[in-house]
Amino acid sequence: MSKLLLNTLNGKLSDRVPFWFMRQAGRYLPEYRKIRASVPDFLSFCYNPELATEVTLQPIRRYGMDGAILFADILIVPDGLGQKVWFEVGHGPRLTPVTNTTELDHLSMDGFHSKVGNIYETIRRLKVTLPQEVTLLGFAGAPWTIATYMVEGAGSKDHGAAKSWGYSDPIGFKALLDLIVEATAEYLIAQIEAGVDAVQIFDSWAGGLSETTFNTWVIEPTREIVNRIKAKYPNTPIIGFPRLAGPLYEQFIAKTGVQAVSIDTAMPLEYARTHIQNKLCIQGNMDPRLVVTGGAEMLKEADRILNAFKNGPHVFNLGHGFVPETPPENVEALVNHIKAYRR
């Protein structure tokens, strides 16, 4: 059976615009919250194939998206490498920081696939339970974004510790990025072998870098991951998401080899249409907060996005993920509006 989303990622146009949403499975859904309350530890939740499969399927059952994204977390990679990762209520992810090459020596690929193997089992289960027309998306965090968490030990506003290591010890910091590249490439290849149809690489913290560091810390590691995947699976679409990179998106597209990009809410539609969509499939970029508000303004913005990108390959999505206070009925109204739209 033909998959509308997968076809669009490959550059094909259709009357209806396919859609899925970042963080479409999550805390805004009451059925998700019920399951989440039964599992105190978030990483254990991600590593539970039965529960992860169920919460991946929940938004598909409720809304009928064209894509289902694997329920997991970008910090699976540092956890698999042997870094201590945990989640604190009210604070989010915590990691034991890695701040120099001596501490980096404690991490390795030894046992990586065994530790994260339940993620692959979730994919295998989804492959046989998802409707055949739904595209299954795998994902990972990009090396720069993962490095910021590994070095800072948590989320950070300015990524000062990671930048300081990169500036003061570029060889040591490159060793960290190289390890993340190896792990991420192998992780995504294993996801493809388990059954995903396409993958997305999330570089949530790509904004705020200079052109030089963007090339060194974002483009070069991403290109290496794309090359490794394409060497084995040349027909699997890879979506890049260098969030808030602005005009540096053009360099990212030209140098990494991705087949599609997600664009953030700050990206002007006209710029995206003329400088990005003319090169590849574009995905995005509604403000998640508009879905919290809902109503006429939400639908007006949806039409603005749909009309801007109607002449080229476009996957409707958000500029970032759903927030927990999103009303499910607003998501339903948006979904119905997108499904009714025709080019």
C-alpha cells in the first residue's frame, strides 16, 4: 500500500498534504498520562516495548496521522554509551557531565546495542501493528545537541560548557562528537533494519552558533551520519532539523545530503519557499502555542502555511513539539482542517 508521507519525503506531490506532529505522543493526551503515571522512571518507560508501542499508537488511533514517530528520547544514545542519565520531575533530564577526554574514556560502544535493544523491539512491534499506509519514523538527536547535554549535564540556555570545551580543546571535543556520530549512525541504521521507513535527526540547539562552529559542530557530524546511513540504505529518507539555524539552513542542505528538513516557527514562509523548498521536501512550521489557543487564528495560520508550500513537497508539522497543555480537541480541529485541504 502506498504511503503518502513517505512518497512526499521522496519529492512526490499529491492532492492532500501529509502530516504528523513532533511530540504527537505525549503529555497532552489523557491516555498517555494514565500510562505514564504507572511507570515512575522515564527511561524505563522508553525501554518498555509494550508501553512504548502503545503510546506511539495512541495519536494514530485518535487522529489518523500519516506518520507515527517512535516513542523514545534523544538521550538514549548517551545512556547506551555508558553515561549516567536520569530524569527528575520538574527539572527534566540529568546526566553525569563529561567535561574532558579523561572522562570521555569511560564511554564506549561496547554493549551499546544490547543496552538499547528494546528500542529496536518497539520498532518491530510497531511495524506489524501500524496501519500499512502510515509511515513509521525513527529518530535520534544530532551530535551537537547530544554533546550539549552530555557536557552540561542537563539542558542549557547558552551551552557555555560545551562551547568552552570546543573552543579550548577542539581535538578533545571532536573526539566526543566522533563518538556520538558513530553511536548515532549505528543506532539509526539499526532502527532502519528493525523497520522504520524514514529517520529524523533533531538538532534542537543548532541556533546561536557562529557560521564556523555551525559547520564544524552541526554540518560535518550530520554529514558523516548521513553518509554512513546512505552507504547501507540509500533509499531511506533522512530529515534534518537544525532548529533556529536561519539562513544557515541553506548550507546545511547543500552539505549534509539530507532529503528533507523540518523548519522552526521563526522561519519566514517566503524565505523557506524560495530558498529551501526549491531544493527538497520541507516540513513544518506551525507554532505549537497556536494549537494551545486553537480557534480561527490556528486555522488561519494553517492555511497560510499550506498555501505557501502548496506547489512543492510539504509535510505539515509544527515548528517544535506539542506542549503538555495542548487541548486534544484543538489538535482534532487542526487535523480535520489539514485533511480537508487540497492543493
